[in-house]
Amino acid sequence: MSTTGSLSRRALLLAASAVGLAACTPTQAAPPPPDPLAELEARALADATTARALGATAVADARAEHARVLRAEMDRERPPKPSSSGAPTTTQAPTPPADPKALVESLTKAQQEATALVATLPRYRAGLVGSVAAGCACLVEVLA
């Protein structure tokens, strides 16, 4: 019943099944881009470390709190996947040198970065980042 050069009914069904199966197979979704708050968190952690080394406890506490609330917002937006270690995920901050001038420069840069980021964020995140920017501006005034 089959003619040369034409597909058999069985071959046609197999081909259709393969196409249908391929269409139903889930594809790997691309990972989301890095959270824009992650850099602000890393800078806040680094500033807190520098401030502690300088004995500026109030500045260190303020920047540690900035890092904490930024992490809480990132975890709210993208809940961390459970890990076997049970340790919370935090961005590792580089250990900066303990230099008062460098701390003021870092706080100024953090303020500028946060201010620039505000316009790109949804309102609920913009308020948080705006508060961090204002906090950095206040800390610069305290240290100046």
C-alpha cells in the first residue's frame, strides 16, 4: 500500500509524536539578572567593616542596618532557595582599608549609586533605596 518516496503512516505518526513531545518538554528558563540592590548591599557591608575598624560604631551600625534591610528586600523579591547548610545567603563584602577619607568617599559613592537607582525601581523599592541614599548623605555629614 506504500509507494516509494512517500512516508508510511507509522513514520508520519512517529514524526508527529516527536514534534508534539518536543513542544511539551519544559525548557530551562534563563536565570534572572542580578538584583540591582546587591551592589548596594555589598557596599553597605564594606562600609560597616571599615567604620568598625575606625571605631565609628554609629556609622558601622547604620550601614549594617542598610545591608540588612536591602538583603531582606532582595530575599522578599526572590526568596532564597533552601540550602543544606542552613546558613543565610549574604553578599560577601571585600575588606576595605581602614581609612576615614576612603569611608567618606565610599559613603558618597553609595549615596550617588542609590540616588541613580531610585528612578529605575518600582515605588516600593524606590522608597527603601531613597532612604538608604538619605542615610548615606547624613553619615557623610556626621563624618565631615
